[in-house]
Amino acid sequence: MTTTNPTADIDPVILREAADWLMRLHAGDAGPADWEAVDRWRSTSAAHSRAWQRAEGLLGDLRALPQGPVRTALEQPNARRRQLLRLLWLPALPAGWLAWRHVSIDGERWQTATGEQRSMTLADGTQLLLNTGTEIAVQFNAETRLIRLLAGEILVTSAPDPAPTPRPLVIATADGTARPIGTRFAVRRAAGEQTSRVAVFEGMVEVESAGQRRQVEHGYSIVFGPDGPAMPEKSDNAADEAWTNGMIVARRMRLADLLAELDRYRPGLLRCHPEVADLRVSGTFPALEPERSLHLLAASFPLQVRYRTRYWVTVEPA
């Protein structure tokens, strides 16, 4: 079978211009004039249009990357992201992606794509629900049952260890560990976030971070990072647990924060116009149907959803 390069017949100069437009619009500060300019540019010729289609396809592929260092860098509005976009635009993308995906990590690995949730039961009977864009590595041995949350969010329903000598169940993130005591709880360390969070729905969890330990009872949550665990806080279990039913519960949430959460469930870029970023929103929104959630927002608040393309969406004042 012969494969063809869809951009082989496009002038390299046009491809570089498309890359420059991609980086400019991805920088986070593009305005209406920038969008009008790129519309004019891609209408110049069929080659310009094909080059821009390749740019949009690249963006969709990158947002389908599993959570990890490459994905995190792409979601940070800084020079590193722009440099990475330029590198990934090159034909070496598949090789670079493949090398990143095969970084050596002990244990069996599972992951979910953007907008996907997955439930599973481990060998000891522990039940897991993986949220959108989540990756875990599981390693059981004679001493411990270890679940490493590499990125994303999981719901854990622990089970008694069937081994003759019970082994502790440990959930580890980049910031520390959580050890359940007969419990049901969620652990989150999503892309771009600098701390981890545990919300306990049943039982109790002991969190250890930076040499400090705290116990978290049901109905409370805790944040922990490089400086150790914060004090546990009373949590809104309905809101914290809503994602396990494919929903987002907003209680006077900033629109920008709600859109950032919805953005985790859809490919492409979902932006919030600065003029409506602080609008307070309450309601229940289907996380696994982000387009429906956007339509609900536009129907319930003085907002409009502007689709530049299927990947480039901005919520603006009506």
C-alpha cells in the first residue's frame, strides 16, 4: 500500500506561514483582527486552504494526546508552548509522539482520551473510574498495591486485600500519596495543575506530602503540593462527585473556570472572552456532551458561542 503526504505539494513557505498563524492564534491573546486576517490568508488559494486544514488537524491530534509533559507544555500560554508547536509542526511529529508514549514507567498502564471515561476493576477488587484525559500505572507486589496517577482524575472504591498478608493500597501523584482506610474517594492532578486534590466520599484517607501527614474524613477534601498538605476543608460532595455521572455542577462558578473544566472534555481550544470571564454561573452541565453544555450556556445567559472552526471556539458576550 502506498501512502502519500497530504502536504507534499504545498509550498514550504505556505506551510511555514500556516505554522506562524497557528502559533499566533494559540498564544491566547488573539483578537478579532487576527481571526479576520487568517480568514483572508487561508482564502488566498487552494494550497493556503489545505495548509490551514493541516494546521487544524495537528491541533486536534495534539489535544488527543494523553496527559503528560508534552500535553502540559502545550496548554501553558508561554514561549515554550510556541516553540513546541513549531517543532511538532515538522514531519517528525509521529516519531516524537511515539518516543514520549514509550517512556519507561513500571506497572501496567491505562489511559482515557479526551472526553472518555473508563471503569475497571483491579485484581484485588478495587474499583476505578478514570475521567477524561487520565493516565495511570498500576503495580502490585508482595509489599504494596500501588496506583500511580500520572495525570487526570480517578474515583477509587477500595477493597480489602485478598492476599494472606494484607498490603496497603497507595495512590501516588507527583505531589505525594493517599492511603485509604476502607473508603471511596477521588484523586485529581489534571494537566496544567500544580497541586493534587483528594475528595473523600466515604471512610477516611491519609495524605502524605513533603514529609507531612493529614487524615481526611468523608465530606472533606484536601489539596497538597510541594509545600505539603493544606488543612482539610468541608467539600460539596454533589459537585465533587458530579463528574462520575458525566456532569459538572456549578454553584456561582466563574464562567472562565467552568469553560476551563469543559475544555478538558473536548478536543481543540475553548476560550472565554475577558469581558464575561467573571460572570457567575449556576447549573448542571453535561461534561461528556460539551457542545450541549455550550448551547445551554448561550440559552441561559447573555452569551454567544463563536465557532471559528470545530477546534477553535470562543464564548463571548451576546
